[in-house]
Amino acid sequence: MELLNKITKLLEDKKAIDLSTLNIMEQSTLADYFVIASGTSNTHIKALADNVEVELKKEDIYPNKIEGYNTEWILMDYGDVVVHIFTEKERQNYNIEELYKRNQ
């Protein structure tokens, strides 16, 4: 839970839009939580991802993987916490929150 709180704070610090967290423990073996946020542009979502990565590295917390850095959807895998950072258009397109809410 501490990592989840750190990540959400870092995203808030860089003005993430519509930040939400989903507890997916009962639905997935991939992770315990999804953090979902939007940015206003590709540049903004990169800045959000960069801030999370740089600040967590200062605490020796490294992602298992980062995907989609040059796209409109960046995924950051921190084990128990997976971070999804979208442009607003891509977030609406994939609608991850709705998929997981339907399966609860």
C-alpha cells in the first residue's frame, strides 16, 4: 500500500488528470492494484511517467518493465502496482476501469 500511495502522490504532483486506483487482487494475478491516470498530451504523459520513475529510483524502487513510452499509453510495472498513463482519448478508448468494475 505504501508504494501505491507514493505513486499516486507523484502523479498528483505533476497534475495527472482523473487519477484513480483499482484494487484488482481478487480479479488478477498480474498485480494487486492498477493506478490509472491521464495527461493532456504525449508530452504530459511522458512527464508523468518520468516523474514516477525518477523519484522512485531515488528510493531504490525500479520498475520491472516500462512499455509504450513513445505512444499514447505508458504502462509501468512495479510488481504489485501497475501504472497506466494515457492520453485522455486513449483512456476513453480502452476504458480499463469499466472492464474491471464489470468483473467485480
